[in-house]
Amino acid sequence: VNTIGMNSNWLITYESRPFVGDKKSSQDVLKFWRIDSNGKFSLNDMFDMPHSGSAISSIILSQSEITPGVYHCLTIGEDRKVMVWNNAARRV
């Protein structure tokens, strides 16, 4: 796990590792884990190549002030792009 973001309901992890035998490619996965009331984690969703192969340098997680129960996750990549994700829609 390279980068994480977390609050009381969600854990977001970013994993990046090179493919075996190919030094120019990597496997990048952004995973959204739901945390239940007992503190157990379950994989809720995952995205391959979230920044089209560019590494994620930061994850920011916050709760929506407009819609209760909706959480926004911002990822900042080495591609200098900011992407917004939430638990109500796969990607904004």
C-alpha cells in the first residue's frame, strides 16, 4: 500500500507495483473499503489505473456537507490531475 485516506466509515488505499517481467508497466489499484460498526473492513469498490498509469501522491477524504452519508475522495496524481470520487457515484 503506497497511500491511504481514512475516516470513521471508509478506508481508501492506493497500491502500485510493477508487473513481473515488464519494467515500464505497473499495476495501479485504488480500493474503497467500508468499515462497519464492529471495525471490520469489507472491499466496497476498486478501480484499476485510476490516474491512467500515473502514481497517486495524495488522498483526501471528506464528508459532504450538502448530502448526508456521502463521502468525497480526492486523489492527486503525479500527472498533476485531481480526481474526485464518492460513494454515491463511481467518479465525478
